[in-house]
Amino acid sequence: MGLLRTIFIIIFCYYAFKFLARLFAPYLMKKATETIKKKAEQQFGGQQQQQQKSTVEEGKTVIDKKPGSQQQSKNSVGEYVDFEEVD
């Protein structure tokens, strides 16, 4: 009799868990997506604000270049070597 009672309790717990999961799963998923959305907004919020403040028209290209940066990059990168193909 004890074995049947144990099996019945296990089956009852299984179906109760399935039933409760169907009730609470949408709520839990909604909370999880809201939390992820808030974290993403905090992480990428600064980048979006910079893009919105941009005064460049759509379709235009802007190249930000500091004068003298060409010489600095040559010195910091190293010597340029031109390779040729050998047949």
C-alpha cells in the first residue's frame, strides 16, 4: 500500500508542477524580458544618445582626423615592407 501511495504522490506532484508552470510561465517570462531590456538600456544607453545628438545628415560621410596623426601612426606601427610574389 505504501508503494502505491508514493507513486500517486509523485504523479500528483508532477501534474501539479505542470499546471503551475503553465499558470506562472508567462508572468516569469515577462519579468525576465523586462529585466534584460533594462540591463541592455543601461549598457547601451550612452551610445544611443551619442548617435541621436549627431548633426550629420543621413547619407553623408564624415571623417574625423586629427592633424599629425599620420606621422604618429607610422612611428607607432613600425616599418612598412612591400612583398612581391615569387613564381
